[in-house]
Amino acid sequence: MATIWRFTIQNNMVTSGNKKRGKISKTGCNEPFKDRYWCPKLQWFSKEMCPFINRRECENYEVMCGSL
């Protein structure tokens, strides 16, 4: 059975498939992968970098507006 490719951030390491590297951002937000950026809140990649400074700002926006 084939293994599913995963992108994970644990401690200070970013793992994509069987490759590992150090985490660039403090919170794990906007971690680059090829031409996309990782969003830990959505657990998926975005085409553009997140406009928020940190995760708290993202969560505050979601509370005020109802969604991202």
C-alpha cells in the first residue's frame, strides 16, 4: 500500500514527504513550499502569504468576521 505524502510541522522541523528542514517562521504560518505557503489553521497551502502578523490576529479576524 502506498504512503500518503504529508506536510507537517513538529517542534522546529518542517517535514514534507521524506525531506526535512528547519522551521523558518516562529508560529509555522506562511512556511514556504515551492510556490505556496502553509496555513496551520486551515492545514492547507495558499497561493499568497497570509496577511496577518501572527496566529492571534488571524483568530481575532475569524471571530469578528465569522470566517477566513
